Amino acid sequence: PEEDAPVTLEIFDAQGRRVRTLARGLFPAGDHELRWNGQTDAGLQGAGGVYFVRLSSSQETRTLRVVQLRH
């Protein structure tokens, strides 16, 4: 059986500054869904533009580029 694993999901701006930590802790094996409302850790609304989402676990680290649009 698969065990819980430590996972961190963070959002970085285009300059590499961490703007939000969406998750940090032990997660059970399987699929999970988290949503980012565009806010920073300080509760401020982030600007539109390019961001990087980094998922780190004991098994691997993946980074995806995302674009946040503002209307």
C-alpha cells in the first residue's frame, strides 16, 4: 500500500519570487485538486502575467508555467 507523502505546491512570479504556498504537508497517494484564486500569501490580488507552479514531493519536482489573465 502507498503511504502519505510530503508535498509542497508553490506559485512563483516571473522573477522567481514565491508569491503563494498553496499546499504543504502530508497527502495520501492519488489525485488531488487545488485552485489558486490569484492571491498572494499576504492576501493581495496578484497581477496578471506569467507564473510558475512548482509541485515538490519526496519522489520528484515538477514546474509548470501558467498565465493569469486579468479583466
